[in-house]
Amino acid sequence: MTSGMADDAPELPDTVAAAAAAGDVQAFERLFAIYADPLCRFIYSYVDSWETAEELVDDIFLQLWIRLRRGESARDVKAYLFTTARNRAISHLRHRRVEARHRDRQLPHEPAAPEHVAPSADQQLAERELIAALQRAVDMLPRRQREVVLLKWQRRASNDEIAQALGIASATVAEHFRRALQQLRATLPAPGDLS
Amino acid sequence: MADIDWVLLGRYAAGECTDDERAAVDRWLAASPARQATLGAIDRVAAQADRTASVVDHAARFAKLRSRLEAETPSRSVAWSRRWQPAMKIAAGVLLVLGTSLAGYMAFQRPSPSGDVAQPIVHTISTARGQRMSLRLGDGTLVLLAPASTLRFTASYTSDRTVQLDGEAVFTVTHDERRPFRVRTRAFVARDLGTRFVVRAYADDSVANVVVAEGAVAVARDAAVDSVVLSPGDGARLTTAAGVTLAHGLSLDSYFGWTEGRLVFRRTPLADAIQQIERWHDVEIRLASPALAARSFSATFEHGESAAEMLQVIGAVLKLDVTQTGRRSYLLHAQ
């Protein structure tokens, strides 16, 4: 079995979805295997809980299954999955905020550091949206490019170190990194504009 | 100077900019918090690559979902389950599917010293300081691994499910009478009786803890000795000096909070809190005087505060001054 990341062959999700719509559970599982992890990470970017992310992803696939079986459109299933994931994540956050407010009313406040001003809910959400968008873009990179980018960002590993860890040439590492960043530039809105 | 775009920011985050480029990015970042958030997003995605790198058996996860799918279309379910049988057998054989865990990847890259194929393969998963990871073992057990921890397990659970832990982890175990799930540490063996529990047993700590959230856990110094059974809210604390002590009605949040992104301290001695913050944030924290180590405090950190922010709060509570002595090092001293 492959890991959850596809190198994102563009025609795959929709043909698989079409097969799933016809009741092919194995095709549906392939869809799950491709998108479950990227969707979990995407949702995790909003909700900060892996368990919650897994639960929401299961729900999203269940909902997709019901839609497909009802004969609703199977077109652009990838966009559908991420849009639904975003909506679910945001509504989960709202729900949690309401709960937290409720809790705050019952508990005495812990003294906050005086100069600490909490960012507004809108600003926090905008930041989470940005993290989620970047997470999604990184997850949709071809596998090697993704590995290289993450190793560089995480550990500031040199081309040689990464080359050794992944068993590829050092020049190839540099090329993967270059292409990955270009791809991110092509998919993401220009940096600095939180909307 | 070229526009600041994702290519340049990406190289900046990787430490690959020229001096001029770095200066330009620094100027650009200084102008607004929204711009700094872009770099924050890069850091966060890099950090959560490990935190969320699931070593997940998709087949096992999907098998659970499948019953819900079937419930949605009853008329077809018989045909499906027949078609599914061979696939499920394979799924049972594939006990562990590697995700894209980078930390895991690095660990797996190291060749085993013996190279012996007949031996059961022992997997080693480690988190660095500042990292956490969630992984699902082949038997369905969910493990949340805290920073600076190492878990060793074999990929076959034929009769015995024993894992080895150095560090801290929360286990959510599906109980199986015939195949007890055991966690072995330097200090003790914990055996599940149907359960969610946390084990904290770092090799460099003098204390080891087991705390139960659900179900029951039997704890013993080693498998041969009689064990103590813990219920929800109970904890066992093992020290080299005092042996085993039991506690009841513990605040579960201070032991399990980290699985939901909270660090909770309840009358925690400063020395212990510091050690935890060091592991979680990969920083060095020193005390100006050893007398400070025993002072205790309570605090809850919910929103991914940085080490500096946590120390400010702790400093305010304990009336200590915090001095940053290096990029990742801090000194606490009495005011």
C-alpha cells in the first residue's frame, strides 16, 4: 500500500470517485488512502487536535459516500474534500469558542500578563487559514519535493545531509527544493496579504 | 530588490538566503504582523509535519469507516462484504503502513546492526525535543508520543503486544484478553486492562509515572512481580529512592492536557516544569540558584505559547526575572 500522499495525478481522484459512485468500495478506499492524511493535516492546522481531525475526516468521507451513492456529481472531488474540510474545521472552532466562553463564565479568571493582548478571533482565523493553505499546498507537492522542503524548513538540513538521508544526489535535492518553492508560489496567494 | 514571494521566504526559512536577501526579508517582515504570520505558517507546517506524521494503517482506519458506509446503503452490504474479504485478509497481514513521517523516516533509514531478516523487525520511532507524533500501531493502538521520546515495537503482534518506551506517551489501547498490551520502561511494566493511560518514564528523570484516564492498568516493577491495579484518576509514581507511591483523584488535565495542545502544571516543582518546557520547546533553562528548583506553581498554557511567554508567566507567579542568555537559552533568577 502506498502512503497517503499521491503525487497527485490530476485525473485520478475523479475517476476513482466515479467508480466509488458506482458502489466500488475499493475505489473509495483508494480515495481515502490518498486524501485522509493530507485532510487530517489540513484540519489539524485549524483545530490543533489530531484526534478531532481524524474524526472530522471520517465524517467527511462518510458524507461524500452518501452523496456519491445518491448520484450527486463526482466532479472535482479534491476541491470538494478540502472545501468541506475547511467548513467543518471552522464550524468546529466556532463551537469550541462558544464552549470556552461558557466555561470562562463559570471559572474565575486566571490573571493574564498585563501587556499581553490576545489577537482578535478574525486575525487568529486568518492565520489558521494561511497555515492550512500552506499545509495543503505542501501536501500536494510530489513526494520527494515535499520531503526536501520539510527537511529544510524543519532542520535547516544541508543539501548533502538530505541527499544522504533520502539516497539521492545533492544536486537533485537542490532541484527538488527549487521546483517545490516555485510550485508553492504558483498555488498560494502572494505572502503578506492576510484576508 | 526582487519581490518578497514564497520562493524567497521558503529559502529564508531554510537558511539559504544571501546576506542581502536576508536583510530585505527582515525589513519586509518588520513592517507588519500579517507578514510575520507567513513565516509563522512556514514554521508551523514544518513543525506539524512530525507532529501529525501518522504511522497509520489506512486499511484499518478504513475498515472502521466501512461499517458506517455499509449502514448507509443496506441493500448492497452483503455483496460488498463478500468482495471485501480478500482485501481484509491482506489488511490484517499488513500490520503497519508507514506514512510520511520524516522523523520516522530518518529513524528507519538507519540500517539494523545485524541485518538479520528472520528476526522480527523492531521499529524505533523517536521524537526530538520540540516534536510530538501520533502513530497507530498494527493492532489499532493509538500512541501519542511526547517530545524527546523513543518507542520500540515489533510489527507482529501474534501473541504478545509489548512496546518499549523511553520518554512519555499516551496509549489508547483496545483490550484483548489473549494479547495483553504491555509498556515496558526502565522503571516498570504497565499492562492494560482496557484503557487510555499515560506513561512518563524518561531515562534521565529520577521519577516515573503512570496515570490512567479510562479503564484500568496493572503496574509492576517487572513482569514477574505482583502488580498494582490503577483505576481512572489513579496514578503510580516510581522513584528509585522511595519505591512505588499511589495517588488518587489526580487532575487528569495535567497529565493528558498535552495531547490537546495544553501544558498544565498543578503545584509542579519548578525543576520538573523546566525540564518539560525544555523538552517541548527545545530550549535550555537554567536557575540562578538551586534553591528555586523546589518552588512550585500552577498554570495552564493553552495556545501554543513560546518558551519565553511561558517563562514570563511563571516568572510573574514566582516573582522571578527571566533573562534570555542565548537564542534558545534562558536564566531564571530571584527578583
